[in-house]
Amino acid sequence: MKKPILLVLLAIAVVSVWRWKGASTSSDAPKQLVTDRLWIDHVPRGERDTVQVFVALSDEAIGVFQATSAWRGGFEAFRFEAHGGELRVVYPQTGDREAVRVKARRCEERAMDYCLELDGASRGVKRYYSQDGWEIDGVHDLGALAARVDALRAKLAAAR
């Protein structure tokens, strides 16, 4: 495969979300493990394997649910307010609203460091995984983000 699948996934998710830059933010959105981190449902097994991606950026109070492979994908962006263990989500395209209960914890499953469970979301899947170093906070250019993803891809390949 010529391009790392994770790089493609992360770049698509981040670019999609950052297009909403300037959207209203929630001043009470707390920093927590759920936000400012890349979450996936599984490591892609090939370039046509569809992976579910979840990202929520606290600074912008926006996020994205995405289903993508290296060749095809779709996403739906959302705005949110964080209240304890809940995200109050609004999908601007449809006007749909929902309260999504979130529970993130450190775990050692599927060669990942963190597990995320979403309850009440009509988009995406119920369980996602992340690793140390998959934080998005503080990275403001795609070049730096791409370098992080390359390092993480190498770490994943070594873990297999």
C-alpha cells in the first residue's frame, strides 16, 4: 500500500472537522479523554476495509463520525456541548439532536491503550479504540499531524 491508511483516515477526519473552524464553541466543554483524540473501531486490515472514526475537538466544540477506507468514505460533522459524561450533539445538516453518553477508559484491547463507549448515538458504532500519541490537541498543521500518524503507523505495524 502506497499511503498509510491511518494517515488518510486522520487527515480526512481532521480536515473535515477543521472546515467548521469558527463555529460556535461551548465554554464549559471540559478537557477529557474523549475529546481531542482520534478514535477508530479497528485497525484497517487492507485498503478496502471500512473503518469507523470518531473525533471531537474541545476547542471548536465540533466533531465528526466517519466511515472510510483508503478509497471511499463518508462523514457527518456535528457540534456538541460536553456535560460530565455526556455530549449533547447537534447535526447541523439535519438539525437532529441527541444526548450521547460517553465512557472512556484506559484498556489493553486490540493492541490499543484506550477504549471509548458511546451510548445513544445514532451515527457511528458503539465502541472505539485509541492509543497514546493519538491526541489531536496542540497540533495545528497537517504536516505535524501527518508525522505523528506515520510514527503511530510504525508502532502499530511493530505490534502485529
